[in-house]
Amino acid sequence: MGALDRCFDVKDFREAARRRLPRGVFEFMDRGAERELALAENIAAFERLKLKSRFMVDLSDRDMGTELFGKRIPVPLAIAPTGIAGLCWHQGELALARAAAAAGVPFTLASASITSMETIAREASGRRWFQFYIWQEEELAFQMVERARDLGFEVLFVTIDTALGRTREYNDRNGFTDPISLNARFIADMMLHPRWVAGVMGRYLLTTGMPRHENYPPQYQQRITRGSAVAPANSVRLSWDHVRRLRRIWPGPLVVKSILNADDARQAVDCGADGVVVSNHGGRALDSAPATIDVLPEVVAAVGDRTTVLLDSGVRHGSDIVKALALGAKAVLIGRATLYGIAAAGQAGAAKVLGLLATQFEKNMGYVGCRRVSELGPHVLFRRQN
Ligand SMILES: Cc1cc2nc3c(=O)[nH]c(=O)nc-3n(C[C@H](O)[C@H](O)[C@H](O)COP(=O)(O)O)c2cc1C
């Protein structure tokens, strides 16, 4: 029996990922910032929200698709940018991109990925989006964006919640660093996970060498290989001018990621963004951030009529997608759920997670009596009155 045969829900994929990955990698991928309040709240808020069933509806003619940035997708989801995918599986970004392409949904490559944007552009078909952060060395970050543009990436995401970095105490305890450094604790952790050493780290070492952030300029890649882990610092001088500047150099759809209130949403759209992602980085940034599903209505009320509102953080089930769309999101982004999938079984694992979410979504749409996503609205939601 393979790992996938035991996976019937995202929780099962998470458990398979936990068994397979070194603790440092698993915790980096799975956990939240600081006290992990936002991580828990994202999931709890989805669970608090209930759906009203409507039966005796003819469900024989259903279509779960929608249009996103001018193109149709069969189910309203896309894969979120996650810098760690290449440590969950050898060239995990490629596995995710291929699974997404097979499912007909977009894949977002994180600038912090291990697999380069050139490799993704060459070896993965389908819709490819690119995400980046604005660094203190702004020009270097903008050069990366121009590379992505020249390679034909379709949509650009700029993630704006990183000025002061993140506090992840569990990584201080377990010895895992990003970029990777081979300290004694991480080496001991790897020894306990020989399948990962052989299948992921070993494959890198035997082929391309120690994993590097391949999209970064050479000076940052070299520092990693020399053993002193140095990452480009994020800018502490962010302003909406950065979004205006991006608007001038990026010809395609531009999306601002990490919006949690109406004011920021309006600013983003006024600066030329074509979309916003209501996101608290999956509970990995501000620990006291509200759940994204709870602030979605405020953002939709502010900009929903003039921009594409996406949502992420906490989506673990197809019913969560129904809830997000009912409150006005056009689609959701999936972060950890597909990471669990690749950690368990590479492309096949991600494909199974995507299939699972699509099936759950379709079934829950049926339960609320909707045949098209356009039929969804707040009327399908039920909130307890206390
Ligand atoms: C391990 C990990 C790495 C991430 N790396 C990035 C990144 O490089 N850039 C970015 O914009 N968001 C990053 N994110 C955030 C995701 O894009 C997304 O907002 C989040 O995972 C959604 O929450 P979910 O994991 O609950 O689905 C990362 C998330 C995780 C879990």
C-alpha cells in the first residue's frame, strides 16, 4: 500500500508529510508565527461558518468553473507561492506546477523557490504566476521581476507583509534555517529521515549541489553554498509607490498579496493592482491577525466591484472554498494543503489533493443547491447567533 492509498482528506496528507520530512522542514512548512494564534484562527473561522443546505434542486447540469484574469479555470483555486516546496520534494515546485497544469489551475512560483523560474518556464506547461518581495536592494528584486516578465509569467504577485521579517521560535529550537545551513541539529534531524535524505537532499547534492534560492542574484546563492546563510533583507521602506512602479514595468495582471482591510485594498487598486489577496500568510506573519474569511466581506465591499479579490490562509477543505466564494472571493489560493501533497508523494500527491478539494467543492456546492459559482452568495451561509 503506497502513502497515497491512506490519504482521504488533507489531514491524512499532513500526517504523511510529517512522517516523511525532517522535523525542521516539516515545522517550517506546517507551523505558524509566534503563539500560532492566527494559524488556529484561520481554520477555526472556516469551521465556525456553516452552510445552509438546499435540496430538491436539479443538479444534473453543473459547472464549477470560473474566469480568472480573463481565462477559464475548471475549479476556483490556484496554488499559492511557497518558498519551501523544493525541500518537500526534489524540485517540488516543478511537481506542483505540473500537478496544477494537469488540473487546469494556475501555479504561483515563489521568488524564494529552489527551482529556478527558467526551469519552471521550460519544463512546466499551464498557467504560471510569479510572486516576489521587495528587498532593501530594490533594484535586485525588480531585476527578478523583469526576468519573470521576459519568461512569460502571466500574473505578478507582490507580497507586502514582510518588512520586519517573521518570528518563528520553533525554528530556533529545531535548528532549521532558511536559507539552509548544515548545523549539528539539522544534520541529526536528517539522519532520522533517510527517505528524505535519499530522495530530496541527496538528489540535489548528486545533481545540482546544495539547494539554493535559484531565482536570487548570484551573490546570495554563493553565500549559501559557502555555509554562512544570508538572505536578501526585505525593505523596511515600503510604500504604495512601489506598487505604482511595478504597474509601470509589469504588463500583465498585478496582484497585491497580504491585504487584511478595506483601506489597504483601496490603496492597492488605486495604484493599479488588478487583484488583491486577502491573506495573513497562512498565520506565518502577524500572529494576532484576524482570520481572512472574517475580513473578506470588508475587502469585497471596498473593492469587489473593481478588482479581483482572492483569499488564502486556512483552506483545507472544499467547503472552505464554497464559504470564501459565498462572501465574494473570486477564487482561493492553496498553500499548505498541496505542500502536504508533494511531501507525501510528489506530483501525484499534489494532484490527489487538488482532486480531493475539487470533489469536496463540487459536493458542497450541490448541498447548498448551486450549479454554478455565480449562484453562490451570503444566502448559503449560516452563522450561529451568539
Ligand atoms: C512553508 C510556506 C512558505 C511560504 N512562502 C511564501 C513565499 O515565499 N511568498 C509568499 O508570498 N507567501 C508564502 N507563503 C504563504 C502562502 O503563499 C499562502 O499565503 C499561505 O500558505 C496560505 O495559507 P495556507 O497554508 O493555510 O493555505 C508561504 C506559506 C508556507 C506555508
